Amino acid sequence: MSEEKRAYIKKLKERLDRWSEKISDLAIDAGIENAEKQAEYQEHMERLHQKHKSLDDKVSGLKVADESAWERLKEEIESSWQELKEKYEHVKSRFKKDIEKEKHK
């Protein structure tokens, strides 16, 4: 593997770690009082974790990708970052009051 690929993968792994922390910051330990809203929150968080895991799998796939797959995977990864960011922002804004309330307990 070229030094450029190694550096790129390392950068992506560090970025994934930061996103993992950001996602963890959205966790609400005590839960949301409204059962319907709690179920919605859990569903959104599960999707967020799935997007993160999918992105992690794609980054891992870069390690064994040949040149033609490398470029395709890089594009997919950039698209997946955008999807993860959008999902994160949606969850954060949708449940902002509940998240803030939990942090101040």
C-alpha cells in the first residue's frame, strides 16, 4: 500500500473516531419521558450507528482495494460522510431539548 493511501486511511480512521465521540454525545442515558418520542429517538440513533458502521467498513475496504476500486470507494466514502453528517444534524436538532435536559442532570 502506498504512503498516500496509508495517510488517507489514517486520516479517515481519526475522523471516524471523532464522529464516534460526537454520536456518543447524543446519547440520552435516562431516556425520554414520552414513549413514542423515545422510540423515534432510538430508531434515529440506530440509523446513525448503522451509517457510522457502514462508513467504517468502507474505510477498512480501502486497505485491500486495487486502484480502480480505490477511486470508487473514495467517492462513496465522501458521500457517506455527508449522509452521516446530515443524519447527525437531524438527530441533534430533532432531540436538542431532550439532549440538553439530560446533560444538565
